[in-house]
Amino acid sequence: MIRPQIDAFGWDQRNINLTGVLDVSYWTKVLDVSADELHRAVQEAGTHVDAVRQFLADRQLPLPLDLQS
């Protein structure tokens, strides 16, 4: 359903734009991450989709506080 919107609006599918609600919603679904994770990945890796995918694949998420000991 999002695909026709991408084609109609000419969204850049190589770079992640975090300024629009639809953009963030699209990329969180595509990359299967939360908005916070997406923002962190873009901050660390840049906006290029391949770099963000690599960052997400390589990331080492800390354990929740209640599981650390």
C-alpha cells in the first residue's frame, strides 16, 4: 500500500529522510525498527539506506537493566 505513495511522490529510496511522519513510518516498517532505533541508526551511520542497514545488522544492543548482572 505504501509503494504507490512512494512512486507517486517520487520519494528517494536510497536515503532516509526523518523530517516527515510518513517517511519515518515507512522506514520503521521496512527496517523493522522503532522510531528511536531509526533515529539513532541515521545519526550514527548517515542517511544512506545501505549504511543504515549495515549499522542495524552490526549493532550490539545493551541488555535491559533488569537482565544485566
